[in-house]
Amino acid sequence: MRIAIHDYAGHPFQFELSRELARRGHQVRHFYFAEDIGPKGASAPGPGDAPTLSIEPISMGGYSKTNLIKRRQGDIRYGRVAARAIAAFSPDLVLSGNTPVEAQQEIMRGASAAKSAFVFWVQDFFGLATERLLAKRWMGLGRLVALYYGQLEAKLLRDSQGVVVITDDFKTHLDRYGVDREKVVVIPNWGALDSIPERPKDNPWARSNDLADKFVFLYSGTLALKHNPSRLLGLARAFQNDPAVRVVLAASGVSVDQLQAMPAGDLPGNLIFLPLQPIELFPQMLGAADVLVALLEADAGAFSVPSKILSYLCAGRPSLLSAPAGNLASRVVEQAGAGVCVAADDEDAFLAAARRLRADAAWRKSAAASARAYAEANFDIAAVADRFTQLFHRLRPDLA
């Protein structure tokens, strides 16, 4: 089968799926947005890759995430560029996720024109996120904009031949959208276990960043509007009198920009800003941490799951998660015994948990071991690929 996998964000575990499907003999082409600023997986073919794998970055020379009008124009333009590239591959099936809905609409149109089955991979709900961000803006016009995006997303999901969601929690919203449950499959996200081996704390990356002998709270990845940067600022301030502690943000996004725009005198000296690290250094960076931090705002819990937690589990480090109690990431960390979860709006509990993790080496060691054990038991890419191929063959029985 010729399979196009489009992951706008270019995250590590989606690349892992493409590689596994190619190893099984499928002709797989992996597409992603080259100009997206988030963390990326192994985006270049390697010596161990099957010859049936190809990787094609989608580039359009610029994109604005801060100007909403330019962002919408960019989404549509990106979708058209991506649709042409995907159609040129002549896939039997397209799996597309992490994609703004107007870009997704263009890709779906391209898939339809190429007579390809289309699977909508739901990592979060764009319509709900837009409602949260815009509903109270522009004297009520923001609510109409959010309504438009919600209705468009609902239509795209209804029109897709297959829908993959990452948690059963998302099914309720699909029902509101009128999506036929018969075409919905739940496949939880996973960590790229082979790409994120455990690394010792004292490693070349840690030494080059003067962190090998420090106690490190590390936040890695995108820090966007659904993440509260004040939690990280408060964490650094809580430990500013502890000379061994560093709070490291290897991150990008609007909330990072907000922090860096603050007057220098308002930022604690133990708060360290680093750019996103290349995938080949990612395991060493995670290994340099004593505690890995993840955040999700209370009102984002219904439409988003912080997938960075899955990478944290692979790294074998304890997690400190501030998120809604019912969020899938909170449930995973608690089930794994891999750290501590606190309510998104409880800063006191967040700092108390951080202090306990700083003080209790035995607890950290136990949580770290549990994290890696959970990853090894649950992130089997062969089993994940089995779930996807079952869906693909159901949609394209002529090619099974």
C-alpha cells in the first residue's frame, strides 16, 4: 500500500510509525511542515531505514503564528502546498494530524481528487482551542470565528473515511460533532522508545551546558497559550536561594517569548533559556534532568494531551505535571507511578511537589525506574503499527 503520513508538527513518534510501516513493505512518504518551530523527530532517512521510506518536508518560505489574519492565510497556503505534494505521491491512503483545520481541508480535497482514503488523526480539537482563545475577543466576534472553526472541523471529521483519536475522552466531543462512531478508532499516543534511550545525568550535553553537577528541572518543547509560563517562573523563584538548582526551558512558543520579554531584573538567575535541541541531542538533554516538567491549563484539558510526557517516560526521569486531573497525561503518570500530578490551578501544590522531588532522592529514583518500565511495556511500535494497519486494510480492502 502507498501510505502518505502527514504530521504538520513533525513529532518523533509519528516518524517512528512511518519507519515501522515502511519496514513492513509499504511505500511510505512522511510529510511535515519544515517551518514549524516545535520539536522535530528524526527527519532525515538513516542507514537503518527501509528503502520504501521517503521523507518530504513541506516548505513555503514563512509563516506567522502571532498575526491571526496572516496565520489563516498561511494555513490555507500551507494546505494547498501540502495537498499538491501529497497528491504527487499518488497515495492509496492519507493519514493526517496535528494540522490546522483550514490546511487539513485542503489536504482532504487533494486526497479526494487523488482517490485516496483519508484518515483524520485527532491529536487535539482545533475548534475547542479556538473557542478558548477567541470567544471573548473583538466584542463577541471572536465567538463567531470560533463557531466557524468548530463547524468546519466537525464537517471534516464527518467526511473522513476514518478517524483516529488518542483517548476515549475525545469520543464525547466527536458525538457532539455528529461523527459516526463506527469509523472511530482509539490509538493512544506513544513515546519513540528506540529514539529516546536512557542517558546518564553526567553526559556531554549536560557538561556543555554546565548542568552535570546541578539539580535540573527541565521543560522541553512548545510553550504555547495553553501552557502557563508563570508556573515555571514561580518554580525558579521558589528555588532561587538553592545554588544547585536550575530551571531549564529548552522550548519555543509565545509563552517563552513572554518570559524573555520581561525585564531582566524580574527573572531569577537560575532560570535558563535554551533553544529547542536537535533530535540527536534530545536523549542527552532529557537525561541531564532530575525532574521533567509538563504543563496544561485547566480549560485546555478537554481538547489537548501533552505528548511530551510520553518522551519523558522513555527518558526514565520523574515527571512533575500540572494539568487537569482527568486529563489523559495525568492518568498515565499516575498509573505508571512516574512522578506527581497536581491540579492546573494549584500553584501551592505544584511548588510543594517540586520541593519534595528536590529533597527525596529515593522517590525520584523509584519514579524514574517506573517511568522507563511503563514505556518499555506500553510503547511497542510493532503493536501500534498493527492497530493502524488494521484500520488501513479495513478502509482499503482491495489492497489488503
